Amino acid sequence: MSARFRSAAEDAPWARALLALAAVTIGILILALPLAAVFTEALRRGWGVLRAALAEEDTMAAIRLTLVVAAIAVPINTIGGLAACWAIAKHDFPGRRLLVVLVELPFSVSPVISGLVFVLIFGAQGWLGPWLQARDVQIIFALPGLVLATIFVTFPFVARTVLPLMQEQGREEEEAAATLGASGWQIFRRVTLPNIRWALLSGVLLCNARAMGEFGAVSVVSGHVRGMTNTMPLHVEILYNEYQFAGAFAVAALLALLGLVTLAAKTVLERRGRRA
Amino acid sequence: MRVRAIPGFGLSIGVALTWVSLIVLVPLLALAVKPWELGVAGVIRSLSEDRVLASLALSFGTAALAGLASLPIGLLLAYAIVRLRFLGRRILDGMVDLPFALPTAVAGIALTALFAPNGWLGAPLQAWFGWKVAFTPAGIVVALVFVALPFIVRTVEPVLRDLGRDAEEAAATLGATRPQALARVVLPALAPALVSGFGLGFARAVGEYGSVIFIAGNMPMVSEIAPLLIVIRLEQFDYAGAAAVGLAMLLLAFAVLLGLSLVQRGLRRGRA
């Protein structure tokens, strides 16, 4: 290989070094620094202050509410997502592509609009508002509204992670099981589910991270009542706007930690999935 | 050969359709219908308020700027991750997904802390260049770059990996220099992916709320994004007006994405 040829087919060593340096610098500036800022601010006043901030009653209430919302929203989207994937990947029916588009649609909707749509239906001046008020049922500014908005924004995660894998795996195994007389449920549980388990777990984790971290959509339907309808991300905002930076960054650090753990788990699961 | 249809279709499609209809279709239908309570003239009046036009221009303008700024940055990161070997490459690869995983409110207060006049980056930028980033439209662009960047990296990366080096080597044997090989061979092959990465990043950035409102300053007519205006109208119980802004945002965003997909088709055809 001539030197001239190599110089056109590959980057020169100095260019490689420069590009790597630029990439690392940008990675640090754009990606690592914000994360470092959160943890620095949270720990600035020491562990004691951090722990006290997290142990505060309203903060604990926000953590509990976030866990409850995720515990309802994630299973619903897991079941719905799996059903949609199984129908799309293992069966033929007209409108399959339309269903895929609909399942992915919430990703292209602004979080604020995701909350807005439920206010339009269930809010005081919404379609069902007067009817609900007459029966003393509160959906907006209460737990059901928070859950609905969260389900909307986390809607595509499980389906999106699992569907490509299910389609790639084809239908032979399921068809063989059907020939042997297995029922639909048996086929799903014994054949399909084991094949997709790592992708499913990864999708559930991503769905959960977004459910616990969602801000815009729940902000619209929450009403921001401390200790009542305030999830963790909303509590960050309230504390921050009251200049209670110790508390705001303490809760933010907890959420950042959730994000980091999810990211690490996703990386591990993807490697597992590739090996399997 | 299809031996036998797989059973279980009825139940799975039933669950899936219920789920899609109740959570996505009906609510979006409400968004499509609600604004017209104002009548056609009312919707036009509601949308042509100066404050609405300013916020839409700001949201779409900053999202487009952020998408454009993310293109070279995302390209560089994807190139480094796929083609280069250096210390910390795998960490960088994992970190690229951080904006996906970090809750937006956390990103918002973190970026505000960084770029505030006394922040790690805000202080030097102000001292050296006299730039104010936090609480100005520039801050919005910074937040949206953070949000849009992973979309571009993750769209370009697989294409660059599949591209291999054959084409560059062929260009080299034909006497191309390195810059020529990159500009004429690598970049055109990545162009469709860059366009679709831009589209994904832009779509996400246009509607972004959590990471923006902390750093934006939220001054009406100057740094008030469209999603914030929806929230403000809801607080005033102007449901139809809020829905009008929301519907306008969605339709405008879809129009942009449609335009981008036409551009992309043109790029692909140009190469074929």
C-alpha cells in the first residue's frame, strides 16, 4: 500500500488525535458537565443537608407518588405494548402499518400537549368535566390525571423496543407450536416471551425511567398541590422556584441517579441480547 | 409454507386497539376538535395574537437552530465512536444516551446552573466574550442541543458502521485526497441519516418543555416558548385557545417532517 493511497483512505494520525480530542471535549462539555453540576450542587452543603432535604415530608410524599404513578403506568403500557407487538409481528391483518404509526405517535407529541389532551376531556371545562363534577369525581389535578398523562408519554417505549426483535424472529417457532396444538396464550408464554425477554426488560426499564422523570405532561394535569399531586420532577421545580436549591438539587440528584442506573442496565441488557 | 395460523389474534388485537384508542386516539381527537369551539374566525384570531406568533416563531426557530448546531457535533461524535479508538470511547458511547435518560427538569436546572452568570460555563462566557446564555433565547438553543444531540448520533452511527471502508479505499485508488474522500464519498452516504436525525431531534426539540423553561427566562415576546403559552392559556381556563396553539404546533411540526422526508427521498434518489 503506497503512502499516498493510505493518506486518502485513512485519517492521518494527527487528524485522528485531533478528532478524538474534540469528541471527548464536546462529550465532557455537553454531556458530563450538566451531570456533574447536579451532583456537585446536591453535595455542596454536605451529606447531612442532602439527607435532611430528602427526608422532608413533602419530598417523601413526592417520591411515594412518583412510585405509585409508575407502578400503574408501566404495567399498563407493558401489557398494551406486548399485545400490539404480538398482533403486529405474528399475525396478518389490514392496517398493521397504521397501528405501528399510532403506537409511535406519542413520541412526536410535545409533553405539554400530552397533558393538555386529558385536560380537554376531563378538566372543569372539558368534555366530561361537568358530568364528572356532578358525581364528585376528580381526574385532573388528581392521581388519575397524573397516571393518564404518564401512560400517554411512555406509551411507545415497550412496543418500540420489542417490535423490531419480534419481527426479526419471524413466525416459524410459533407456527410449529400451533401445529402441535398449543393455545395462543401457551405459545406467547412458552415460545415468544423467552425469545424477547432481554428486550422486554430493557423496554420496561426505559418506560419506567421516563414515567418517573416525566415533567411537562404531569405538570399540566397536576395542579401542583404539595404532598398531594406533586411528583418528584414537579417537586424539583417548586423547590427551585422557591430558591430552596439544596432540596431541589437533592431530588434532582436522585432522579439523575435513576437515569444513570437505567442507562447502565440498558447497556448491559443490550449486550446480553446480542449474545443470546 | 404457512401450516396454520397462530392462535390468539383476537385477544391481542382487542387489547392493543383498546389501549391505542383510549390513550392515544380519543385524546388526540379532543385536541383536533376543541379549538373549533371558537369558530374558524375565533381560531384564526386566537392564533394570530402577537404573543402566539412570537412563541411559535421562537419554538420552531430555536429548534431548527439547535438541530443544525447538533449536526456537526453529532457527526463528530458518531465518527469518533465508530471510527476512532481512544481512551474513554465506550464511556462516551454510553454518555450519548444521557439526554434520553435524564429527566428533563433535572437537565433544565443543571444547564441553568452551568450557564447562569456565576456558573461554571456562564461565568467565563460572560467574562471572555460578554455572552449571556441563561435567561435568553441562546439558553433555549443550548438546552435544545442537549435534547436533540443523541437523535443525530444514534441515527448516523449505524449507517457509518455499515458503510465500511471499501468506498473510501476505492476513492483513494482513484487518486482522491482524504478531504475529497470524506466530502464526496462519506458525507453523501451519511446525508439521508443526517436529515432523518435532524428531523427526530427537531421534532423532540420543538415540543420540549422541562429542560427549557428553567433556562429560558420566559419573557413574553422574547423567550416564551409555545408549550409554555399552552400552559398559561390553560391556567386562564382558555381551553380552546390552548388547544388551538397545541394543534397548530402539531400540524406545523408534521409539515416540517413531511418536507424533510421529501428532501431525504431526493437525496436517496440522487445517489441511486
